[in-house]
Amino acid sequence: MPTAPAAEAPEASGLPETPRPPRPRPPARPRPRVLLGATAAAVAGLLLLVAVGTLLRQPLLIPPLAASAALVAGAPELPLSQPRSVVGGQLLSVLTGFAVLALAGPGPWGAAVAGGLALGVMALARAPHSPAAATAVVVALQATPFWSFLGLLALACLLLVAVGLAAAPATGRTYPAYWI
């Protein structure tokens, strides 16, 4: 049985060997000041949402906002963490969720579509914020009341951005990298 000829090694063929890119590594451990400051900011932001929600007698803390707080506090330099993305991405996604809800009614099929469409809407608006796709899913699953949910979500996003602004000097980091 004939065998296929072996491929020549680059050095045997006279071609220069192309270097392989280095393998990705996990990020370095954060400095203690950054670690403690970011953790405290995330906890403070989430507690603030609970406190304001308690005062308003409305839930302000929903799971996607915990992920938003983690991004703002833990990775303030990322595009996903910028105010444009946090506020804009969340609001665009909630509107997407309500649009799908209006067309399909509440349920898992519509929720799946809402989450996926939210990604596209955010990308078109240049306001990427991955936790916001989960907000669209929440809306389409639970059929939340439009105006109250929209207002509470906007308030919660603004509070998280404010916490990010307040925490930046304590961690020695800059937030935001840009506004618009």
C-alpha cells in the first residue's frame, strides 16, 4: 500500500521557521490595593442597589446587574465596563426584551431570541455589555411591567456607574476610559 510523502520540515525545505505566538496565560494577580478596592466597590454597589430598592419598595438588584457591578469594579478599563456600555447596553437590551415580549409573549423561546438579538443591537450601537443580554432574557421570561422596570433599571445602572467613579481613586485606576 503506498504511503503519502511526509511533509518536509521548514528547515529542510529552506523556508524560514515561523515563530509560534506565545500561549495565553491567566492574568497576573491584582495588587492588594486593587483587589480590595474592586471587591469593596462591587459589594458597595450591590448593597446600594439593595438599599435603594428597599427604600423604593422595588427590587433593584437583579442578577445581570451583579455581573455589571463586577465589570465596573473589577475591570474598569474594558469597553464592556464603560458608562456608555453599562447604561446604553442595559437600556437597549431591556427595550429589545420588551419588543420580543410584545411579539412572542413570555416564555423561554422568546427569551432566547431576546438575549441573542440584544447582542446584535448592542453591537450596532457600539455599546457592548454582555450582562445586558441576560436582562433581555429576564424581561422576556417574566413579562415585567415596562415603565417601572425601565426606570428602575436606568437608576440601577447610573448608581453602578457612580460607584465606579467613586471607587477609581481608591484603587488607583481610571474610570471611565471614555464616556461616549
